[in-house]
Amino acid sequence: MSDALERLKNRQRPTVPARSVSIESENADTSTSGHLESINTDGLVSENLEWENADSLISENQETSTLTKPPKMLTTKQTTIRLEAKLLERVTKLCAKENLSREVLFEALFEHYEQDGEAWASILSEAKLKAENRLMIANRKRAKTMMKRFNG
């Protein structure tokens, strides 16, 4: 047994050359689509729109867009959240209908209601009730599990 352990400890792993993270601007995909992908310092891929033709883009979409200047660089962080099953179903249907992601919807809701003091207070009150309810459910589940362990 110790011989096998020694072989594992002394094993040499092959080295792999580092990949180039630079993107060639000659690439047909990026030159025709008007956007480039780059790797930010966190190692995440971000998209930057080229704004050479921003005036023409704005004038073409003036009726349907409120875009008046290039967007700021966007930094995102991936998270996992748990939602009530029925609420998740409703949110998913809404997002599919409006062609939005859940993340963008939540960001917009948060930013909008954060600025509306009355709505914000109501939302926080509802959130606190939901948190208490989830805590009660978790405590019951934990107690039930403990009872099973000690009784059987």
C-alpha cells in the first residue's frame, strides 16, 4: 500500500502550454458583428460594442431605444439563488414572453424599487415575512431529521 502511495506522490504531471487569450481583430465573426469579446481581470468574458457607428445606430433605433450614449463597462458575478417553485415558474414565463433573462429582470426590479421609498418599504416587509417563514420550515425539517436519528 505504501509503495502505491509513494508512486502517486512522485508522479510527474505533464505540463500544458498556456493558451493565448488575445483575440485577433481580423476574425470574420467579430469584424462583421461589430462586437469584440475580451477577457477581463477576473477571467470572465465580457462583450464590448464598437461605437464607431453609434450615431447611425441611435438614429435608426430612436423610436424603440432610449440609448443615447455607449453603455459603461459591465462587470457581472454569477450567483445561484433558490426561488419558490411556483414563483420561479411565473418568472420564467414572463421572461420568455418578454425575451429577458431572470437576472436582467431582477436587476431592473431592484434598481427601480430601490428608488421608490414606499414600494421599497413594502418589499422589504414582505421579504422579512418570507425569510421568517423559510426559517420556520427549515427548523421543522431539521427537528424532524434529528428525531429520526435519535429514535431510529
